[in-house]
Amino acid sequence: MAIATSIDLSNEQTRIRSKLGFEPQRHTSAPLRTVTTIPVAGSVEAALEVMFDFDRLVSYLAGMRRVETEYDAQGKPTVRHCTVTGLGRFAEEIVWYDEAHGYAYSAIPAPGLPVKDQLGVMTVQADADASVIRWEQYFNWTGLLKPLVMKFMLPNMFKSVGKGLQRDLGVAGKIEFRWAEFE
């Protein structure tokens, strides 16, 4: 089975806009920094069901102690409150939610967060008899932790979530983490 995990960064924003009708620049001025691709054996529908279960983040991320989600009257998530060892409690606004494709979230500024203007976009696409979850991160750096965050924390965090998703959905290929840009 051939899993399409290559990262086309030059056309990333065009791909998101044309396929999903979502424009990251409406929600952040930050550049695309990372792209993680997670091939899973499950269907697109199964992958979306797992991705939309935000409570699972506690079992995927070391240090994530609690996730509480607020929903609107239609049952769509609006805000995700996270409690993380070392960072404390912070909130992420769900700025885009598409039951057939994925969601995007933006960290609400809080003391201790090593990034600002953050936007995370998680989408799923079919690939042969599997699916590929794509996790994009847009942000600007803050504080003195940039080298530590850049070198160790972010790659490990994204791969940890990827391994959790593969544990729940099945492995269909290697998790790839790529830096798109960093200054």
C-alpha cells in the first residue's frame, strides 16, 4: 500500500482553501511551522470520530492531565480547556469544524505558552485502503524556550499524538514530522 505522506509546503494554503474552504490566514498571521502526517489503517470516518474525541488527548500526550470541551447548541465544539503539567490551564478556541474533513483550533493567549498566534489544523484524507491524518501548526515563537521547544518538545508531542491515533486506528505507515519554517 502506498501512503502519500510527502509534504507539499509550497501549495499548502491553496490546498486547504480549495478543498476545505478554510483559510488559515483569517485566524492567524503566523507562518506554517510544522506538518505531521499520520497514516492510519482506519477509514476517514473512523479517523474523524477518534480525532473529534478530545478526551483522548489525555492518553496521547504526556503531561496532559485534563481536557474539558464546551459545545454550542448544535453540539459542535467551541472551546477546549486543557490542563498540562508545567503549563497549567489554557484554552483553545475551535475556529473551524467540519464533520467530514477535520477541525482547526487556536490557543487563547495565556502565560507560559511558548508560542503566540497559534493555529492548529487537523484534517483527514483517504489514501488507498487507509487514511492520512495531517496536522499543521502555524505560530510565532515567544520567550526563551524556543530552542528547547523546537528541538525536543514539538516533534515528540506530535509523534506521541500520532502513535496514540495509530494505536486506536491501526498503523498504515510511518509518522512523519517536518519543520516547514523556523527562524
